[in-house]
Amino acid sequence: MRYFVEFVVSSLVSHKEDVQVDEVAAGNSVTYEVRLNPADVGRVIGKSGRTINSIRNLLNAGAVDSDKRYFLQIRED
């Protein structure tokens, strides 16, 4: 799933070299923390959050067969 998130996010941004996806596992949940160039944050979030919600829906669809819950966060460091 980590590679899927990295692929989708890097397909949306202009600065592909700045995309970094960290996986944080805790129990039966996995959180993907996405770090990217500040200029690309709006592209990933989308208008009214539609793009990031679509990515989250795809993560949930991929998690149907597993017992894990997947979460996606954009980190601004």
C-alpha cells in the first residue's frame, strides 16, 4: 500500500523528488504520512478536499480483504 500511495501522490505533484511517504503502524491500523513540497500541497488536497478524500477511499477499498485500517495524513514540516 505504501508504494501505491507514493505512486498516486507523485503522479499529482510537480516536484516528484520531494515526495516522501512514511508508514507508521500501530496495532491493526497503518498511517501513511506524506511529506511533499509546500507548493504541491494544494494539488494533493484538491478543491474542497476531493482529491485527498478520493485517495483515502482507494486505500479503504484496498483494505477490504485485510483486517487493517489505513489512514492518510499530509505532514507539513
